[in-house]
Amino acid sequence: MATEISFSQPVGRRVVHADRPCGPCGAALWDVAVIGGGMAGLCAAIEARLSGASGVLVLDAAPWALRGGNARHARNLRLAQDAPSPWQPDRYPVAEFAADLARLDGADRALAPEIARGSLALGPWLVEQGVAFEPLAAGDLPWSRRTRFLRGGGQALVNALYARARGLGVHMVHDAAVVGVAKPAETADGTAATLALAGGGGVRALSVVVACGGYAADRASLARSAGSEPSALANRGTPYNRGEPLTALWAAGAAVAGRPGDGHWVAVDARAARDDAGIVARAEGMALGIVVDRWGRRFADERAVTGPARYSHWGRLLAERADPEAWIVLSAEAAASLPPLVYPPIVEATLPALARRCGISAAGLAATLASDPVAAERVGHGRGSVAALPIRPGITFTRHGLAVDDTCRVRVGDGGAAEAVFAAGAAIAGAVMGQGYLSGLGPTLAGVSGRVAGRAAARRVNPAPGASAQSAGARTAAAPVVAPVVAPVVAPVVEAPSSVVDGPGGVSRIASATAAKTASGVALGGGAEEDARRTLTLCNVCGFCTGLCDVFAAAQRRPDLRADDLRHLAHLCHDCRSCFYDCQYAPPHRFAIGVPAALARVRLDHYGDRRLAAGLFWGAVLAVPAAMLLLVPGARLFAVHRGAGAFYAVVPHAVMSALAAGAFGAAGLWLGWRLWRFWLASAGPPVRWSAGVVARALGDALVLRNLGGGRGPGCHDRVGRTDRVRRWSHHVLLIGLALTAAATLVAGVIHAGLGRVAPYPLSSSPVWLGSLGGVAMLVGLAGLEIRRRRADRAPDHGPMAAADRALRGRLAFVAASGLVLLAVRETPAMALSLAVHLGSVVGLALTLPTSKLAHGGFRTLALIREAGERAVRDGGRVSKLGRVGGGGQP
């Protein structure tokens, strides 16, 4: 059986990116083809492989960089459990979960309990696949016994599942929109379904799993069902859920579940992106003011629902209106009490001015407030400035799709089931949820139904251990297959981002989207502080990465994000880059969120002028030899000096000592003053000190624990866990610096205490300590350079990367010049080698306060303050996870 695929013709103007090499499409007959690369599709593909299917293919309409479907915007899963766990604080029995599902209007009474039962095993299964959950001990999560939170959010889940699928041999093709399930081809067994691809071509498979979501991105279909204006509807999820496979299956007689146009609606800010904005677009503040339409009229009680259900409550209210756009109008004082928002309120001094700016009828709004004292009180009419937030309905996923049986086979209109076609995830949401929703249910439905569908699809082609796919197909030759004849459907041509290029091993790299100037109201560009504030404001609103590292929890404690707060957070960041790969808003998303680069800009600005540091270093390297050439006679300068005092025959000991002591003393005072200022300026939330708290922070700094992901599951990128090369290279470099410093101290003791004068024999402790130190420095620097050359450039801040290279170059020069001096110390080149090495050491000292060389001091202080802040929240205790309130997988 063929195990590779390509398209018989190009897919429009799009670029097809496969995770593996492709072969002729016509020669491929797959065991299982999965439509959709979100959580449901990935779980189906993984389970199919684990159940014995040898050829499993995933076809995803999204480009590689935006893969994952709506799962990218997930945060938690609703999971049953029989006893408290590190992730859920109490029992949530299957029976209670099933009872919660039974209360949903229109839920399938036979299928919903299967989802509840399947959720009991879903959590452990996901952990086995490499997914990490955030433990309660981290202290960063809301209390919930029904849901379990993902470490790093939905994008981290997607990354882990893709890595697992790839490891199992699942083949994946992106930019491959399936527009229908065509009539079975005339194959040897007569049971293969053919999937028609947008732009031409097809794929044949013995079993098909439809896991492509609903049609939330098809506004025309939504508007026809809801009766709303299409342009006023927002799609919170992926723009690639257009529903063509569902339409084709319905046309072929597949049974329908749910109500046309129904979905999980949420009120969102009308200024947000119309697609893929996710949680950060969610509107807040209805209960603090009034909600009016364009004519200034209230149409609902703003305080009727104030709990978490308020988001979907207002989403439904807006979606059911012919004109779904509205405005939250409230006093400026009330607006100031809102949580962090990506899109700040519109504020004006007077109500008429606000109405004009928003396009609300000023007369209608004035009449509403005049006739409604409650509304006038909430708006603070006549007492000062007023504010408004424009809102519209945003759909998360549709609840109108396919009816399935308890094995997730698609039902057909005559009451039977399509033998070869299965469905999972949002495609069957209408069957499980009816017209309701429970927190965390969407990802749970995707995971449980995906596993069920994948397992059933694999068993259809391989029902018994050792049975071949062909023999299995022959036994089911008479089984019906849903087989519509699909009319040509032209999918929207989506330009593949020019920043998506092939990387090592067929894995794409994503270049930073620096050309964008705006992102649906979120300003891009600007200075370092402006960019960092924009980035971390969105992070505070999102909250998915709160438990990923210390930076995000610390940012939420500092919502004002003052300049000093940004510097504290920037130095707290260890640039591990997991947050970049876990972020659903990273480039090429229009928000272009890159926390590592944004904080690197702030750090670089805080270190000082890079040109000054370079000038000081290389100036000293040139100045010392130049002075020696001018001041020391040539006969002595180029003579061979051996034995004790050889160095001082060229440069007197007093001059050498004064030069080094002056440079290090001045640099030390300068750096100490800068560190003290940083410590005072970074004060923010209350702190609580104890010996244990400070010791733990110092230990983290000393062993560079956060470069390896803390005590959690470690740092990772889109293809899996990253190596520890960076951490160990840092260790080797620091050990080398420590050994060279020790060599200098030992030499000083020998000189002052024993009266023995340098240079010392090769077997002496100063020489071998210095030699080992120099070699270790070069090895560590080489490791850092090699890793950097192999690393993904997407999270980089270019100037910081250049500063890193420059610092590595200066350190390498110091180490190499010292080793060269050792090699030529009994030759005529000794004097100039000594001058170059001495100049490099002096130059390195002078650059200490104004280069990245100082980052260890700033980072240590940031870690200590973070530990003190967490100790307040945790009552002074040190977390069992190894840091005060630390996150990670136990």
C-alpha cells in the first residue's frame, strides 16, 4: 500500500506543505484519511495508528503555521475523575458529568453519556501523547473540579499532538482543503471513498474521519440561518472552518444534528479581527453600564446574567438580532475598573460627543437616559466623562453538523449508518451539545470523539490483529459508503504567507511579521516599551501562558505595565521561547505577538549603547598594545624573556595591577549603582522575605534552572522538547570564567604571600586553572554559537541576536588571547600577546555595566523579587514544585 501523497495538480496559488515527502496521489490508497488537523483530527489519527492502521493521512485546510483549528484557542478540558488529582482539586464523577450533559437542550441521550465516560480516560491518554497540564500547586489557576487546564494553552496541546502523530508515522498535508467526499472509485475491493480537494485532485481511503469543524468561517451560511447581516458577525476561531465536507455529506443523505446557524456565540469587541481573535476579543463590562443599539435603545437587562455564562448570554442576544451590533455605554470611572483589555474603551467628555464618535443616535441615547433613571445612574450621566465599547456576536463553533452513532459513524437519513465515514469534534457538536454549552466541553468532545472515530475507522480496515487492510476491505465490500457526487466547489484562495519556508527536516520556520503596521486595532511597531506593553497587555487578557513561566504571572500582578515593570519582566524572561511556540497569536497571525523579541528589545535598551560597549572593548584591545609600542623600547619589546618576572620586564607589575584594578573597580561601582537603581525601580506588588525564599531564587539563578524549563516538563518548540545544549553551554562558559578568575586570585596569593613572581611553570595551579578556564570558555561559546545557528530565527529580536554574537566574540577573543599568550610566552611575540590579552581583559571589564555581560546581575535580582512576590500569595511557603508558587508538571 502506498504511504505517500501529492496533488495531481497545483492547488490554486497556494503552497502545499507536507510534513513528509510526497508521492503520486493516484497510487495511494490509505487505510484512514482524516479531514481536519485540529484536536479531533489529531486524536483520531493517533488513535487510528495505535489501533493498527498502517497508512493514516491528515488533510488540513490551514497552512502549516496556523495549523490546529479551533484547538489553538482552547484553555481547558472538562474531564471526569474519580478522585482528586494534581490538576483537579476534587471528584467529578462520570454520572455527574453525564447529568450535566443531559441538561443541555437537544443533546443526544445515547451519545452524550459516552462522551462523559470517555472523558475519564482522556486526561491520562493525552499525557501519554505528550500533552502537559498545569498543576494546581502552581497557584496560577482558578479553582475548578470539573476542568483541567492546559500548560501553555491550546497551541501547546496542538504542538504536542502533532509531534506525537509525526512520531507514529502519520502523514500530514496542509493547505489541502477537502470540498467533498466523492463517489467511491472502482477499486479491487470497491469500498474506497474519494476525497475531492479544492483546486483539483483527490485522495482515496478505506475509512474517512470528518473532523474539520463546522462552518463558523462561512458568514453567508451563518447569516442565512440567524437572519443577521453577514458583515456584522465575527468568527473567533480559525478562518478555515468553511464546512464544505458537511455540505457534501448532507447532500448525500447524511443525517443532520443541531439547528442551522446555531453555535456557541460570545459577545466580542467589534474592533477585533473578524477571524481568529479568540479569547482576547471577548467583551467585558455589560453589567457596569448599559447596552444600546445604534438608535440608543436598551434591549436587555444588563445584570440578568453576571456569572461566566454572561459571555454566551450576550452572544446569543446579539446573534438573534437583525442588526447585531451594539455598544456598552458606561461612566469613565466604571471603565477604569475593567480588567485589562486589548481594545481600550472609547472615552469622551460628553455623551453627545461619545454618541457621534460611535455612530449612536445622540437623541435616542438621551431619551433612554431621561426615561430610565437606572440607566442614567450606571452611565453617570452629567457627572463626568463617559466611555463606550462596541460589541458584536462572535461565534466559537457551530452546533449544526452530523448525527453519529456511538462509534461515531455518520448516520444516514434512512436510519442506518455510513460504514466508511466517521465524524468527530465540532462536526458532531449539535448531537452532543444540542443548543447548550458547558465550560471546557468543546476540547473534551474533540478528544473523546476523535479517539472513538479513529479507533473505529482503523478497526473497519483491520478488524482482527494481523489482518491486512485489503482483506478487511474485502469482507466489507457490500457495506454502504456515503457517496455524493460533488459538484465543483471553489474554495477561497488563501495566499500562503511568504514567511513560511522549509526548515531542517521538512519543518517550517516562521519569519517575524515585521512589515505589519496595525492588527485590527492593535497597533504594531513603535518603541521597545510600547511594543512590550502592547504584547504583555494581550498576554494579560489571554492568560493561557500564566503557568508557563514566571513572566506571565508576574505581568498579571503588574497590570499597569509601567516602564519599570517592563524592565523587571524583561530581565525575568530567560528567552526559552516556549511562549512563542505556544502562542496562538504568534506570527503569521495578524496580532504578531512575540514575547521573547518584545522583552529582548526592552533588555537591550536597558543594557546600554551597544556601540559604546563595542568601542570600549576594541578601543582597549588596540590602546594597550599601541601604548606599549610607544613607551617600550623595541629591543626590550621584541626580546625573548624567560623565567620569573618575564612579564614585568615589559609591563611593570604596578602598571599592570593598576590598570586591571582600575578597570574592574570602576566597572564594579558603575554596575553596582545600576543594579541598585534597578532593584529600587522594580518594586511593585508586596513582597515577603525569608531565608528559604531568597535561597531558592539564588539557587535558580546559579543553576540556570529556568533555561531548562524550571522544574516543569521543560522548554519546547513546535516539533517537541528542545535540547539542553543552551543550558549546559552556559554552565561550561560560567565554569570557564570562574576558573580564570580563580587562576588570577591564586596567582595573586602566590605573588603576595609567597613572593613568587609570574610567569609560573606549566604545572602550577594558576597556569592549569587559567588554561582549563580558557578552553571551557571556548567550548561553551562554541556550543552557544552552534545552537544559535541551528535555532529558529522567528522568535529572534535581530539587534539582540547581534549583541549576543558580539558578546560571544569578545569573550572568545579574551579566552583565545590568553591561550595564545601561554603558547608564545617564551618567544619574541610574548610582549605584544601580553598587551593584546591585557587590553581585552580591561576592555571586557569596562563593558561589563553596559552590555549583556551584566544580564546575570539583573536577572538574579528579578528572580529574587519574583520569589518575594509569590511568597506573599503563597503565605511564604516554598512550593513543592521547587519554587515559590512555581509551575510545571510534577
